[in-house]
Amino acid sequence: MTGRSATKLVFPLTLEWSAEVGDKVKMEGVVATPITHVEKVYVGAQNGKFACLDLETGKILWQVEKKGFFEGSAAVADGLVIAGCGDSFIYAWKTTDGSEAWKFETDGEIHAGVNLWKDANGKVCALIGSYDNRLYCLEAATGKKIWDFETTNYINGAAAIYEGQVAFGGCDGMLYMLDIKTGKEIKKIEVNSYIGNNIAADQGTAYVAHYGNRVAAFSLGDSQQIWEFGERDFPYYAAPAISGNWVIAGSRDKRVYGIDRAKGVEKWVFRTRGDVDSSPVICADAHVVFGSNDGFIYAANLADGTEAWRYEIGAPVKAAPAVAGDWILIGSDDGSVYAFKNGKAK
């Protein structure tokens, strides 16, 4: 959940295709981050449709529809694609044809994305939170529950995996660390504000952007706050990205901030004309890619925050971009997924 990619971007990026999965008329958009696996793209939309697309062409290969919404990113394991739905179910479909392999019922809406881990015996497990206040660990192949952990409020973001532990935040304003094998609590850190998205954990530190209008760094060793950033009274919904000396955070004050990772001070600010709910991705420690509610996708230079490239979608872009090889995929509130191809190095 660190929000970084090894892909070096070469501009301009070119739009190869777009595919409507949601509903443009009803503005039931794509806010989930698309995922790719073996030349296929998997993504759900707010209208209850979940689709498998051909990566090269954008052609819909199969599609299912549920009486709910899909807002979290999916994951692929054991020949299945797994995603949570607003109808309270976690679904698994065969990647080949979209036939349902299993479903698991929770007691609340599911907005969170799926993360995967593999135990010592090679068994793949899926981690996902629900609005029933629980984080679930399920066997990916069967949907069998291995453990669950109850918090005191909704879980909106995906769980990060760090050194044999699960790290996640919730609407109760707590940052939790659990033993990944048992689901038992190791520690919890008071953030005191609603955490709406993923946290990033790396090198003994957790980075959290939250609804208390701040970005903060916490030591996972002694649970102490290392620094706090933010002066403007606007919340952070997008998840932070971290790499090298940088923390990058998008805010609902229409800005993306480049923050010194050690000191928590502003190094640069990139201004858009809309809220930034799209979690940024750092590419090859050179560029940052993100969307904005002003209808544009942007790329900024990591070193100084200057603009490197932009593309107008024409509808709010809340989804985080997915960078997969030379493909950059992103959803929009117009219901479509847009696929850009990286430029060629000179």
C-alpha cells in the first residue's frame, strides 16, 4: 500500500481505449482502482457491474451484475477474482468466464479493497474490511473464514501487510496492527480522526492521511506520532504514497502536497481545480500520477511538483491510477475506464 511503481513514464501518454462499465447518464462511476492480471483488467462500478476487460483492446470479455455497488479494488488468486460489494457480500468469480465460485456474507456494505497474503503452506488468503466494523481473512480458494477482527466503526480502506502484520485504519479513528496468522490485536494507535482510505507502512513507520485535515507519521515501534502535516481545514480522503524521501498526499483543498518524509514539512504543492480523492502513485521516483474532481488526470515531477502532463477526461476522477508495465489505467465518474499507453523512450 505504498503507492509506488517501478515504471518510468515517458510523456505524452496516449489514450489507447476507454470502456464503459458504469453508467454515464446516472453518473454511476468507476471509483475502484482497476487491477491487471495476465493481459486482463478487472474492475467494478457503482452501478453494480463488475467486468473483465481485454487489456490491449478494452473489450468486455465477461460481466456480472449485483444489487449493490463496487467501490474497492479487486484481487486475483487461485484462478479467481475477488471483490467486495455494497450488497454486503464478498464474491469470487472464475477469471476464465466470470462464473461464481463462492460468496461470503458480511453484515454491512463493503467499500474496501482486497489485499492478499500467502501463509507458510502456500495457501493464499484475502483480507477485506466491511461496514459491519470487521476485517475478514478468508481462504481465497474457498471463501472459508480463517479469522475476523472487530473494531468499533466502519472499515473503509484496504489493509496493508507489513512484516507479518496487518495494518489498517477505520472510521473509529484508530490505526490497528494485527497478527496476520491469527487476527489477534498486537497494538492500536489513536489517530483521533476518521481514516477513509489505506495507510502506507514502511521502515517501521505508518503514514496516515485522515479526516482531521492532517497527514501524520506514526512509529510502529513505540506508537508515538513522529510528525503531523497540514494547516488548511480540509480533509484527506486519498491514501498517501511514499518513496525515498517523499510522502505525497492529495487533499480536498484541491491540492497535492509533496512532503519531506523525515521532517513532515511541505516541499511543494500542486494545485488543481477540484478535490483530490484519487490516491497518487509515484512512478520510478520521478513522477506522481493522480486524478482530480476537476476532470483531469495529471502527472507532476516528483522533485519539484511542476506539471509534466495532463489529460482532460471531462468528469471527476476519484479513482487511483493503476500502473501496470506500460499501461496506466484509471476510472472516472462518467462510468468509464481509461487506458493510457506509456510513451517510448528516445
